[in-house]
Amino acid sequence: MKNLTVFAITLISGFLISCKDDIAESPTGSIVGTVADMTTGEPVPTVSVNLDPGGISTLTGNDGNYMFEDLNAGTYSISLVKEGYKPAEKTIEVVAGDYANGYILIERIPATVTVDRNSLDFGDGTEVNSLSFNIVNSGYEDLEWTIEYECEWISRIKDTEGTLQYGKTQTIVVFIDRNLLLPGHNETVVVVRTSNGSSDLRVTAIGADRDDVIVNMTETGSVMMNSAEVYGLLVNEGIPRYNELGFVFSDEPEPVLENSYASVTVGTTFASGDTFGSPVESLASGTTYHVRAYAKNSNGVFYSSNELTFHTVGKYSEIMSENVSDIDYLTGEATFNATVVDPGIPAFTEKGFCWSTSSSPTVDDEKVRVSGTSAGHFSTRVSNLDLQRDYYVRPYLIQNGNVIYGDVMSFNTVSDAPSLTTSSVTDLTATSAVFNAYISNSGTPEYTERGFCWSGTRSVPSLEDNKIRVQGSGEGNYSTEVDDLDYNSSYYVRAYVIQNERAFYGNVVSFTTSLVPTEISTGQVSEIGTNEAVFNGEISEVGDPRCSQYGFCYSATTDRPTINDKRVTKYGGIKGRISIDVDNLESGTTYYVRAYAIQEGQPVYGETVVFTTSELPSVVTLSPTEIEPVDMGGGLYLYYSARFNGNVTSSGDPSYTSKGFAYGTTRDPSATADNSVTVSGRGEGKYSAVVSNLTANRTYYVRAWVKAESGYVYGESIQFSTF
């Protein structure tokens, strides 16, 4: 460094001596100097040199030299300014007819990485889970940097370390997990650290309110050898709402998910105050189980404060039905018979018979209890049976709270029953039908009522379902028309007569009402833009029953989209053309679309139509080159010129119409609000333009642009200076 300094002083001294004779007779003086780096001693170019008094400014050349001429004798102050260096000043005495030595050393500012903002605020919006900030190296050398933070709800930072080149900027993205936020205000600090110092960034977010999920056990039931039923109560859904609900089982008290024998879930459709339950399978026989209800949300797992116990069956009780005997058709009495084959483990606690005029009697119907809890035959005499009736009876045992039935045995107290046949249904429409029957025997005494009964759910309808009475008596055919039936539905019908207050039935006949299907077609997509289009179609037949809604379903991944993909919907159904405006489409993307209508809860589709949205062009801003001062004459450089550079990486579809550059002193200049220059030509590839109206000693930003049908598309903003 000493040799460089001596060399610079020698040059200046030589210059002063060589020029001394030229200015010996001059009434004014001059300042000739060099600006050098205090650390390296090397000349520093493009330093802004300001003279006071006089208000004259100049820039050092590539050799670090500068000069002020024709100065009146006196004392002057010279101040130096250059980005990356500390400001410097020097006082110089100018003598008439002589050159003053203006050699000055300036000191570099230590390099450091800074953050372009003080804080990141994620707010309370659940959709905001990532924000970014920039780190800037405004020094004179490349710097290694790291990011430090200690915060559970910051899930990830991209990136956390690296090397940032001089004058460059890098974007850092912070991701948070809102499920880990505490209710209310949350705040932490992220530190960007280098060997030359650090910068702090405050990160804040608002956490949602939270509340525990509360569940209780209510009961167990239907405990069998390898299964049971369990029930609970959802007291409070929690905040955030629970995302899993169920039961946990163990052969030890206070079961939890981590040490459970088994667990079952019941879905997430239950609200506060609802009872929920589930069957449990694959249990071990003869085992005592403990069960608790549980629920999960992002706050954790919550168990019922109470638990219930139950004991599975070790061996089922077994019972065998026997024929009904000693039927008295005059008094209405009969003897029921059965045998206990095996008492079971644990043994049954009750036995008896149940009977009814329905085909599947239960203990909720008529029943009689018989004493005893051991194996073997048992029977009982039953009286007060109705005459002229068909009856069904079966024995039962109660083991571990479960009812175990034997086979159903049938008998009757009928002496001369009527006989009838249900004929085929005729004159079917979408909502009506004609029922037909034939009576071959009126019975003794003769029936007092006849008609039909039908059901859409039960395959063996009875008078407890829908019925219609038909006037008339005696033997022969009879029929009646029934309307108000449901569209496209299956039904079961049978004829009946009533004799002595007892119903007798014919055979079951099934039929199905008709349906007129909705017909819909897909038309060509119109008004296709970058992110929007108009879907078109036509409903040529609204159907019977009418379609309840219509619309369009569309997808970019399958050529046969359904209503389970993206869709737009309108309600109702009118014959004719249909169309719906659709936005939020992806640019430059091929979509498949089908018109659809909903009839009786089922979708009806038109054919698939393909279209492609417009694609925006893409442009990249390249670094400016040839940044040079413009000589205004007399060594005055008030303006700079620069070459702007860009690259069109995609012309778009349809292609852009023009291209150029926007520049100015704001960070993101626009072609409409700031300076702009247009460059001729189209298509992809690099392009450039030279501007010469840049003011010296300014920081500028430039962005390449292309103009598409939908507006301007910009490249990234690049910073440069005219120092």
C-alpha cells in the first residue's frame, strides 16, 4: 500500500511541476487530486467529489483522479461521497497560479447483511400461513449468513443459511403452523446473523380461541361373545372442532389410545348434545373390558371422565323350538314346547315363550315366563287366544342381557278361512297403477271387508302399511286404481280380506313405476380467456320427475369429469339452452367440461367438450449493462446512459403485442406510471434498449415488460445506480 501511495503522490507532484510554468502568470489556481482506498491504497473510481464554496461537483475517473480549475485563491472544503464508503472531507488552500494537492483517502463501510423490513404480521386469517422478507448485502464483499429462531409455531424457514454476494438480495420465506399458536397475540424474533453483526425481524400472529372437547360414556349393550355396542354423549365439540371421535377399549382400567386393546371411530357429524355409538367386533370371549369415549382436535386427545365395564359371553346359551300341541279351536288354548340344550356361560337368567300374529314375535309382544335356569325340556299352557287367527311363537332365553330366540313355529285357530289371490298389476304410469285380485272362497263366516295393502320398503306389506278398501262382497275378481305413487320406485302389493276381525292375505306381487329421464347435452365453450370462459349446453328433456338442478363439471386431469370434480350449479330445470360464466381457471391449461343435471338425486351427463385457456407471456429482466456518464461538455456529467436487457421466455397464447422496459426511482416501476421505452419486434428471445436520461448519483429500478391482451406482464425489478 505504501508503494501505491508514493506512486500516486509522485504522479500528482510531477503533474504539478510540469504544469507550473503554464499557470505561473494565471490569476487563479487549481486543485488536482486522487481518491484512494484507505485499506488498499488503490484508486477509487466514480467517487462524487463536491467543492465548497462554489457548489461544483465531479466524479473520479477509473484512475481515481479529479481536478477543479480556474479557482480563486482561498480556502476550500472538499467532500467525498460513494456507496459502500464512509463520507470524507478535506480542507485545501488554493494559491493563485499554482496547483493544490487534493490527494484524499476514504474508508470502506464494513460489509453486513440487512433485512428489508422490521416485522412479519400473519394476522388472524387462517389462509395466511407463509410470508416472505428480503435480506440485502449492501457491503463490498460476499458474506456468509445464518438465520436463528426458537419458536414452535414457526414450522419452517426457507432458507436458513447461505452466502450472499455483494449488492445482491435474497428472499426468505417463513411458514407457520396455526394449530400450534396460543389463543390471542403470539410474537417471536427471527435473527439474521453474520460475522459483522445481526438484524432482528419481529414475527407476529393471532391464534384462534380454543376449548377442550368433552365426552361422556352413557351405556353399553348387546354384549355378545365377540362383540358389543357402546354409546357416549358429545357434551362439547371443542374449539377447534374435534376431528376424530370414538371409543377406546382395554382389559385394564382407564384405557387410552396408546395402551388400548382396540379402538373404534364414529365419524365427525355429531354436534354438541348428540348421543353417538358404535358396534365393537373381534373381542375376546369371556373377558371383562373397560371402555372410555375419546375425541381429538389440534389441542390433543380428550377422554371421558367416566368409564364403563362389560363382560363378553364365554359360551352362548342354546334353545330348541318344538311344535305347538293341544290346540283347542273352541276355547283358544294351546301348549307351547321347547328344550334348553345348553345353559351357556354365564348361564341364562330367564326363559319363556313369546308369540304374535306377526311372523317374527319378540319379547315386546305377548310373552309368558317359565321358571328354572337349567337345561332340559319345558312347556306352558296358554289361553285367551283369538279364534280364526294365524299365530307365530318361539321360545327365548335371556343371557347377559341379550335375548336368544329359538326357531319360529306357526299355528292357527282357524276352522274355515277365506282364500284369495293377488293378480298382476296393470296400467302402470310414473305415479299410478291398477291393483287386481281374485277371491276363490269367501270363508265361513264370510269376510266383511276386502281391499289391497302395499309398501315401498317392506317386501311383505300388511294393513299397518298403505291400504285401500274396495267395495263389494262374495267370490270373484275385484280391482282399484291407486295414484300418488313415487316416480321410478319399486312396490309390493297383496290383496286382503277381513274375517271375524282377522286379516287374510293373498300372495305378494311387486311392480315398479316408470321414469322419463332428463336429457342434456354439452355445447362448445365460448369467450375463452386467461382465467375465465363461458360454458354452454342444452336441456332437451327436463324429465319426469323434472331435474332439480343443472350445471357443468370440469377438470384438467380427467376427460370424464363428474360432480365430484369442480362444478358450477344452478337450481331448477327449464327446457332450452343453458350457460354459466366460470372464472378462477388456470392460464394455458386444457380443461374437460360436461353439462349435467340432477334428477331424483342422480346426475345425468352430456358429452365431454375440450378447451384450452389463454396463456400469459413470460419475461425476465436481465442486469443493466454499459452504465456510463454522459459528457455534457466541460467535464460536466449530470446524466448517465445505460443499456437495459430482457429476455422473453414465452410469447404466450395468443402472443404478446409489444415489449420494452419500465424504469424509475421506485422499487417496481410500471410502463404506465413511470418511465417506459418500447422495443420493436416480437417472439421469444433476448432484447435490449439504451436510455440516456438517467440522473447522476441516483438509485434506479428497471423491469422488462411485454403487453398481452389482458395487460402488462413484468419481469422482476432490478436495482442499479448512477454513481
